[in-house]
Amino acid sequence: MNHLIAPSLLAADFLNLGKDIEMLNKSEADWIHLDIMDGVFVPNISFGFPVINTLKKVTDKPLDVHLMIVQPEKFVSEVAAAGAYMMNVHYEACTHLHRVVQEIKNAGMKAGVTLNPHTPVALLEDILTDLDTVLLMSVNPGFGGQKFIEHSVQKVSVLRELISRKNADTLIEVDGGVNLETGKRLIDAGADVLVAGNFVFSSENPVETIHRLKNL
Ligand code: DX5
Ligand code: ZN
């Protein structure tokens, strides 16, 4: 499979969001990654449903919603109603992860589970075949523009190995500090989806930057 690129809207220009969405629409971006933060699970607050709902009206790109919130199970139907393609919940935020994953799928969305940098991939062994995506955090969640955590490349390899041992078709997505250099190493290790925020939106030509990430 050719890998996918999911630019993170957190790094967009919120004063000119329409312009940035237009840019994404004409780019090779496969998904749009939306970072929802509650100031409790992570030490920052971003944006919520009004933004997702508005976005859905102006783009056909699948929306990849990354919930950095406590009790994400409370919002399954709202995230589905907002038109999300993928709902990503944190392993660390779900006591009854299996139940939440089933609820996400029953609501008609793809189910993703996100791991913080300190959470071992092996903890997903018994649920892996139920997951559409595993999102590996390669920075501590909460902020864009942070330094890539090197150990993430090895985590991708370990997860790739677990996925093939389980005969699963789960995608490996990586989020945080992705650029052409870290992105290439992640793809070589077996990643399927790269999230990139600042590297895309701070570049001079974001459409070209997405093209280069897509062609790693
Ligand atoms: C971090 C978010 C990321 C972030 C990535 O909490 O989950 O999606 O926006 O930003 P960059 O690519 O700038 O590290
Ligand atoms: Zn994210």
C-alpha cells in the first residue's frame, strides 16, 4: 500500500482557515487530522465540534479525529454526527477500551487507538484485530512543533511485527515531529499514515511539501 498523509490542522492559520482548507483540498493529502484537546488529558485546549462541523461542509477529505480527552466514550455519537471518518481514542484514557472500539464501529466510523510515547505496543495484542488504525504518538501529546522521539521508529517495527503475527490489516499511523527525514525512517520501518502539522503549514509551499511527504 502507498502510504497516506494526514496534515494536522492544529498548525493551520486559524484566521484564514478557509484558505488552508482550500490548499488541503487541492493537495495530495489523504486525510485531515483534527486534534481535539480538553486541558485535562493533555495540558492544552484546542478546538471542538463547531470547527469539525464547519469543516465537513467544505471538504470531502476524510476527517481523522484524534481525541486527546478523558472519557472519549461520551462523545462517540457526536463525533459520528460531525462526519468523522476515523475516531482515535487514547489507550490511556479508556478503561473499557474494547467496548469503546465496538461503539465507534457501530456508529459507522473507523476505530483508532492512540498510544502515548511511554505505552508499549504489546498492550494492544488482545485487541489489535478489532482496530482499523493504531496511532503512535512520536511526541507527548498536547502541542504541535515538538521534537520527534527517536524510539518511535523502533515502536513502528515492533507494531508491524505484531500486526503480521496476528494476520491483522490494522494501519500504523504516526503523529508528532514528522518531516521528510523522520517520515522516511517511519515509512521504512512500516508506517502506513504520517501526520504532519508544522512541517506542512510552516513550509513555503504546503502543497509541494505534502507532495514530497507523499513520495517518500
Ligand atoms: C500533538 C498532536 C499532533 C500535532 C502534530 O498533540 O496530536 O497531531 O498537531 O504536530 P507536528 O507535526 O507539528 O509535531
Ligand atoms: Zn494528533
